[in-house]
Amino acid sequence: MEQLIEILKELHDDVDYNECETLVEDGILNSLDIVAIITEIDDRFDVRIPAEEILPENFNSAKALWELIERLDD
């Protein structure tokens, strides 16, 4: 999870990713940020996020994103 927080902080270091659960809803993460996150997850965790998983609810919080990574890594 710490590596994921590092990835997110590289994009927006002024956000409390441990608490925020509305990253997409509040416009903190935009489509370009999500593409960057997907690329970094692939590089660092060797997890590919398929198009059907690119949903706001999977990117609204670090916790949701981490759960997606763990689910896809199985």
C-alpha cells in the first residue's frame, strides 16, 4: 500500500490519500492521472488493469485501488 501512496503522491502530494474517498468524484484525479496510475501499477506491481475495471469506484480512494490491485494480482 505504501508504494501505491507514493505513486499517488507523485501526482498530487497535497492530498491525504489515507482518508480521501472521493478522488474521482471531486476531480482530484482526472483521466490523465488515471492513465499514469495504471501505467505505474503495471510497472511496479506487474498488475494489468483491464478496461472494464477502469471505473470511478475503483479509483475513488487509495483503499479501493489497493483492493483492485490485490484482486487482479491473484
